[in-house]
Amino acid sequence: MKMLAAHIICVFFVSLSAPTRAAVICDSTSKNCKFFINNSGALIDATSGKTIALDVGNTGMMADVSVYRYGAQYTLIRESNSNDHAIIAVPISQNGNDIGFKIAYYISIDMIASSGKQQAKWSGKKVISEFRKINGEIWTTSEKLLDNVAIKITHASGFPETTIYIATDELGDSEHCFAPFRKDGNNFPTEFISCRKVNTLLTDGENVFSGTIGNIPVEMALSNRGDSLSGKYRYLRQNSGWIDLRGVISKNGEVSIGELDRSTEAVTASFSGVVRDGALSGHWVSADGRRALPFELYVQGFADN
């Protein structure tokens, strides 16, 4: 198969409760993770200790497998150690007691579009199939599904862009995912990718986003308790620290959030927005009102429906 010549990262997701801040890598010592890969390469349910699938992590010397957690979504990522990069992403769904999948993504460096460029260009595609139970053949199954479906890729993206286009059919129609490409170009920002639309802020829980203020990539975590919001955000390409947030959400979904100085708790800027067209969007305004920038945020992880 053509896909096997590329560096492949394979990603799997389970949507569960107990949301947390930002994408983290889970292992057997993690206190707040539901899943991990053990030393034998099996995918383990950390709560019950039961084995979900054998050989998920046995991919040879040229690849590593880890469980990532995007907020409430768990993600199995396979990443090779070669110079070229690609991702297979499979959002996991549950059918009775079976854990499986219906959607697969493939994202890779577009070698033709990258030719002669200083930074790599990336493109992607997505396929939908019937429900399949996860087992040790998950990587082979996903590759076959993606190889056997004719999907036309029409656009490649890279630094300094923040959008990757995911082709969905043979006509070249596509979905957009937020991806804050790095300047080095050859490493995909897997931990910040946001392909999940915002339908509504969680009634009680934490929402983890990636997006932009103006054209600057940011990451934001917001906890919602009743009509009160609290959280933090940071600028991704400036290595900035976390900035505290506090605000409210109305019954119709409008948000008003203050950006706080950590030492004085004075409001240094404000966000006002609403959930619309799958994003939390609106305007960021400085405290003196002299600067105003649009912002747009999406939920981290891959769409699972």
C-alpha cells in the first residue's frame, strides 16, 4: 500500500467523563487517565485493569504508541521515528460493551506541495465506514479503509497557517481543522489539533480549546459551573505562561470573560462571544478599549461523529 511508505501516527479516541486541561500523555502511573498501553503493547482500561485489545502497541522499532487525552477524549497515537510524518486518527465509539470506530482520518506531509518550500505542507482525508471493533489489527484495518476509498485532496497547509483541510470525498469537498503548524514544519501539532465542533459549553465540566486571537494561535481551558466560568489560556507560538480567566455564560450561550492579572486580579482584557457555526467566537478587547481582535476556538481532538 502507498501509505506504508510514509511515517505514520495512528490516533484513536474514546469520549468519556472527567474532562481535564489540555492534551496529556497517559501511562500506567497517571492518576487521571482511563487508558494506557502496557509494556506488552496491550491497550488497558486503567479503572478495571482489563485488557481492551492486545498488540496495539507492538508496531516495531520504527514507531512508538502512546495514549493521549484531549479533555474528555482519549486518543491512541502511533508515531514513527522516521523523517517523514503522517497520522491516522480513529475516533472511538462504543456499541454495547464493544469499543470500536466508524471514522478514520489520514494526515501527512504532502511531498509535492512541500517541494522547494522552507516548511513542510500537510494535507488530509477522512473516511466513514460501518462500526468495527478494535483489536490488534487496528492499524492494518484503518490503512486499508483509507487506501480503498477514492478521496480527492485539493489543498495543503503549513506554517504560518493554522488550518488543515480534511478532504471528505472524491469531489474534493473538505472539513477544516485548527492546527497551529510549527516553524520547523516537520512535526505535526498533534497535541493541539482541533477537529471537533463546539455545540454548546458543557453544563458542568471543563472545555479544552485551540484557536486564534487575531492570527495568533492560542490554547484555552474553561471550566463551567452553572453560569460561572473560570480557566486559563496561553499563546502557543510565544512560549507564554498561562493567563487566568473568569467570567459568566448566559442561558442563550453568550459568554463574557475577563483576562486577569495574576498578582492584582485586575482585568487586563476581556472576551465576549457566543457558540456559532461550530466555534466559540467573538472579540477580545484590551482593558483600555484601544485594541480589538476577533477570536475563534474549537474543541481539541478529532470529530467522532
